[in-house]
Amino acid sequence: MPFKYIMTRRDGPVERVTLNRPDVRNAFNGEMIAELCAWAADFHENPKGARAVILGGAGKSFCAGADATWLATIAVHSEKENIRDATVTSQMFRELDQLPVPLIGRIHGAAIGGGSGLAAVCDIVVAAEDAVFGFTEVKLGVIPAVISPFVIAKIGISAARELFLTGARFPAARAYKMELVHAVVPAAQLDETIDRYVAEIITGGPDAIAASKELMRDVVNAPIGDAAAMTAKALAARRASEEGQEGLKAFLEKRTPRWAK
């Protein structure tokens, strides 16, 4: 499927998705959002053996959030049209959040507004030491609405209160402390660090990883009683699965499971 504002490339077990509006620091517009939705929907239907997705940005920055020119254009639309546009944006974040394989964020330069929202939906985030983050929407008189469920789940309500309300920018080191980011490295070491994460991922059962992602979404806000029954059922299903049986057998036979070869 040809795209204009994102680039995709398969590299062995890894699908690479690169935001491609470098002249505006990869800021979102309607077309980029639609392309990310289309790519994610297609990937959900057929991952084609991919074990991980790496999300990055072309040029000097990861993503500067929403394109202000685009926002100004849609701001004068009707309320119904604005709700429709916002719903599509929300769908994009949800589709990325629910990918059946680990989504790894490769963050360099700026990750502002929706760019920090993208970091929040990534399962693993590796950031360059000089990367800058921020939920700056209030500076434009708007709010971090569609990203808020993912961001609050990632960094907690206390950090969100401070950062949503001040709109302050913060460095990668702060993002690491609040667990928005999982590794902070020199820019030259971004790919090397991501490769190590990928190497770990492919040693795990692909179906088990997909099931783990789904389980976390189900459990996070479930009452303890509901979670207990849910997790017991999920574990029993995985133990009885072909992949679970292969993993246990490989461990007992002291060999590599089939999926990791």
C-alpha cells in the first residue's frame, strides 16, 4: 500500500514505520493520521510474520504533535466535523496501542504533544539523551484529550496533572524517571539499543506476547475478583496452547523453541 506521509519497510522480523513530514518535524495532519490508521488496520489483519514494529521519525525530530496549520483549518469546521476528525485521531492511537506485537518508539529530537502521546502508546521507548518531550496543548488553548487515556495509564495521574496543566517541556531524563521512556542513550546508540530489545522479543512466543498485551489492557482497570478469574482462564489457555506446550518441551529438552530459530 503506497503512502505519502509515512514510510514502511520490513527488515527481517521487524516492521519499520517512519513518520515522513520532516519539513514540519513530522507533525500530524489529517492525511498522516489516515495513513497510520490504514497501516495499523492492515497490520492487525496480517502481520506477515513481523515480531516487532519500530516507530520513528524522518529528519531532525520524532514528532512535533499536531500541525498548527492543519489545526487552524479544521478549527473553523462544524462541531460534527471536528468530532469526526478527533474520533479518527483517537482511533489512530488506539490502533497503535493494540498492535499484536511490541511497538518500539525510536525517539530523537522533539516528541511534543501528540508526539509524546505516541511515546505513551509504545510498549518500549528508547530516547536519545537530547530528546525533548511535552504535553504542550494548553499553550495553544487546546487540551491533550485523545492521548490522555494512554498517557495517564503510562505516567500516572500525578505527573499528568503537572505536565498537562503547565504544558512544560521536559528532557528525556525526566521522561525516563516517570516511565514514559524505558532507555535513554546517546543518539548514535539508538538503533543498537533497539536491536537488543528486538533480540529479546524474538525469544518469546509470538502468541504469548500478543496475549500478554491483551491481558494487560483487560486487567489494568478490572476489579480484583474479575481479574483473578480472567487471569486464571488466560493462563490455562496459554498452558494448553500449542505454543505453550512447545515452550515447556523446549525448556525440558534444553533446546531453542521453534519460534526463536
